[in-house]
Amino acid sequence: MSAAETMTDDDRWAAVLRRDRALDGRFVTGVLTTGIYCRPSCAARHPKRENVRFFEDGAAARETGLRACKRCLPDEVARDEGAVLAAIAAIKQSEEPLALADLADRTGYSPTHFQRVFTRHTGLSPAAYARALREERARQALSEGGRVTDAIYDAGFSGPSRFYENMEGRMGMTASAWVNGGKGVTIHWAVVPTSLGDMLVAATDKGVCRLSFAEGREALEERFPAAELIEGGGEFSALLEQVVAAVEAPTQGFDHIPIDVKGTAFQEAVWRELRKIPAGETRSYADIAAAVGKPGAVRAAGSANGANNVAVLIPCHRVVRSDGTLGGYAYGLPIKEELLKRETIK
């Protein structure tokens, strides 16, 4: 079931009031007094609620005699989605990076407009999407144990130097270390007592790569079997203090704490949205799916939420079900409930 199908009319009206671009194309707003229908994000003055009726799409609205708004052009949404899907197919099929002008020409848009359309629908620019696709292919090939050089070329990179240039600061580990379970990488770690229970914190030289509860060294050995695991350490101790403080007093914020996480392009987009949720607030899985430009991918957003390796720092505990209930949490609902409680205390 899509996010649009699970929305109530009250949800749709709230989206109209906040002019939510993420829901353009999922329904249209019919204004019975003016005889027009609009996108949820239409910039025109809001009508009175009693004069509004919601429709699945423009065709359904036209059947009742309504006409498309000339300001927001709601029927262009379907065309936009088709253009984005065509561009994604072209990016996936091309062995070389495609220029923005080339993609725009294929879809009949100007480069500037197409950049906006693509970014609105996917959460990434065409160039960033292409890079994320190549990185995801490289990670997959490397994780399968093949030769590093073959994986680099098969993923669409022009050569090893280009691969390392793109990956620096993103994968955290070199390609060889990635394929060999962290070989050559040093990970400092510690298990510390907190008011929420024992907490495992581990970090590479890039940042925190694991934060969890009720886990120990064995969890790191499973994820990084070839890495050098060192308990404690001088510089790590300073980072550890910051992490503990963030957990004990989450309203103080923790954006300053570096993290070293990796996932698919979709997972990383979800994690970025999670980090945007202010302390003391929550979002639904449908909200997160819409925010990354995939309103129909509610279940996938939930899976990405669950794949988070650094609890609290990527605040997956701030995501709840659409009905307001807590939903699940990898470390138990009491911890999720307590984190949310602490974040509401100013």
C-alpha cells in the first residue's frame, strides 16, 4: 500500500497547508468554488477547507468538471516523473557519466529545470545520483570478494585513481580493507555503562562506526573480522566522552560528532533525513519516505531505519508509526521511549 493510499483527508489538507512538494503527483486538490485543481505545493492562496475535495489524480478531478491550475500545472507531475525515470534508466545503462545537458535533451527539459525536477523526485542531483550508483555497485562487487581492480572498472569508474578520489571520506576504509573485512583498519572501541544500559561505541579514524546497546567486542568481530580492534585509546577517549554526553543529554545536540557509516544511496538519504529531525520531534515512516522523494517506499524507509549502525547519533528512535505509536526499535522499546522522553525536556 502506498503512502498516498494510507493518508487521510486531514493528512492531505495538512500537506496542502505546508505546501509539501514531496507529495506532488500523489493527489490533487480540487477547489469547488473556483473549479480548478492544484498540486499540494501550489503557491496560490489557500482555499477554505470546506470548499476542498481531494482526488487521486488530474483525470479524476477533470471527470467532475474541474480544470488544471495554470499556476502550478498539476498535470506536469506525471511528465516530470516519466522524465526522471527515463533519466535514471539512461544513467544505469551508460558506461560513461552523462552530462546534465545530455539528460535534459533526452527528456525535453532545459538543464536548469531538469536539475530541479530530478532533485525534487530523488533527493539527489543527476550527478550525485550517478556517483551514488557507481559507489553502490563498487561496494557490492567488493563485498563479493572479487579483485579490487575488476570491481572498480565494473562499477563504472574510469580507473583506480578516480575510484579513490570519489571514495575518499565516504567509505571510510580503502577498497582493499572493505573487501577484506576491515584489513589494515584500526577500530577503537569500548563498552561503557550509561543510564540506558551498557553501550558499545566503536570508531575508525573517520568517526563512530558503531553505537549500540547490549553488545560487545563480538559484534565488531562479526562486522570487521580482519580489522585491528583496540580497546580504549587516548584520542578515542575524548570522542567517547562526547558520545556518552549525547546519549545522556540528547537535547544538547550531537551534529559535531563525526560518524563513519556506509549504505546504499537510498539508505544514506534516509539517514540524512533522520539527522534533520529536531530533538523533541518525531516523524512517521511515511514522512521519511516522502522526504527522500520516494513516498511509495514506506516499507523500504523502515528497513533503512533499521539498518542504522549508529543509534542515537542517527536518531532512528525519532521515527514512529503513522498512528503515533512507537513502532519497533532494535534495542527495545523502553530505550526508545526514554530517549524520546529526554528529548522533550528542555
